[in-house]
Amino acid sequence: VDERQLPQFDRTTNGDWYYPTNYPVRDYQYTMVQVALLQNTLVSLPTGLGKTFIAAVLMYNYY
């Protein structure tokens, strides 16, 4: 797969990105989203700690 054809995070936004505020902010989720926006990341968490939430926030920021 040619990586140039994959969606990229727009680095010209000066680091601005969206994180929902209508849910309690969990520091570890916030940090994982922040890191995953700019590099490949594998998220491994126990059930119920927000893997789907992290993925949804990332997708929202890409699209």
C-alpha cells in the first residue's frame, strides 16, 4: 500500500484537534489520542477502558 494515498493528519492546523468534552476526560485516553494522531499506535487496554472511544476520536479528527 502506498502510504501517500492514505489519509494524513493535517499538520498545518498548528496542533489543533478535537476532543469531546461531553464525556469525562480520562488522562490516559487523552494522551493516547494525542500520540496516535501523529504516529502509528497500538492501543492495548482491558475491556471497558475506552479503546473504541479512542478510535472514534481519532477517526473524527481524520475525517
